[in-house]
Amino acid sequence: GLNAISGGQGVVLFDQLVDSANRLGIPLKQVSQSFLEVQAATTGTNFEGQKTKELFDALANALTVTGADAVQFNRGFRAMGQILSKDQLYAEELRQQLSEALPGAVQVFARALDVSPKQLLRFIEAGAIEGDNLRRTLALVTKELEKTYKVANEQDFTFTQKAALAQNALNLLFVELGNTGIWRAFGNSLLLARDTFV
């Protein structure tokens, strides 16, 4: 998983995802799945790595601040993953998928390019936002998302977000316990009991 897509830097990437999940009040599993979807689409491009992480953080924050639920969060990242995978911005992903998850997404993209929404849609219809132009556009969109949506504040978290923080802490506890070898020992004792009594 994380080691494969990060050139052996899985532990560092995991720590960054934990930080993002806790900063935004989102379950770690959801953050990881969404990040992997976007990261896989940028592997081997000039958008891989830090630029992908910045786009991910900016979009995740925008979705959180606008109150996106789990379905909207996943829809937003599925749309971004499709945009990146297709290596071209299409109206369907922007207007129908991303905008459903993040109201105002068309306006964010238009402001990032310093054009009107109508001009943006003309560019999209002409196929002008593809390849390197797409990646440059997404770098600008990242900055516009950061500018438009204030950073999520833990004091303003909903009950669901606070529950996600507790869930993340419990998941990390299990990871740490697993690192001690206790789960392996427990599993081995279950196998021994099975073999002894069966």
C-alpha cells in the first residue's frame, strides 16, 4: 500500500495522513482511501508527491469546512481521482461530481484561472485543460482552495468529527499494540489452542 506508492516512505506518509485525519476530524480509513485514489492517479507525473499531498489537504479541508458527509467526501475524491486519471478536466467530473460534493467547485476553478465560469466551461469543452495544463490548473486550484476555505478548527468540530478523532486514536492504539507483537502472539496462541483441542 503506502510503501509501494511512496517509494518506501510509507511510515512518513502514514504519519502525514494521521495528521490530516486528526486535523480535519475525518476517520483515518476514509482519509487513507481517498488519498490512495488521488495518489495512484498522479504516480509517474510531475504532480506526484508534495503537490498531490497539498491538493489532497486543500480539498479535504474544503470538504470538511463545507460540512461534507462521508458520501460527499468520497464523491469529491472520486471525482478528483477521475480528473487526474483521465489527465483532462471534463465538465461531468467538475459540474456533476465534484460540485455535488463541494458546492461552488466551478467557481473555485474559475477564480484559480482568473476567468469567468462560462469561460472555464468553454476551455473545458475545447479540451484545453489537459496534461501539463491540467496539472498547472490543479496547482492553482490548490492555492484557491486554501485561500477560500479557512482551516478546519477542532473547537468547531461536530459530534461526528469528534467521534472520528476517538476512532483514529483507537486505531492508532491497535497499530502500536500490533507493533509490539502482541497480536501475533495472541493469534499463535489461538492456533495452538485449536490444534490442541481439535
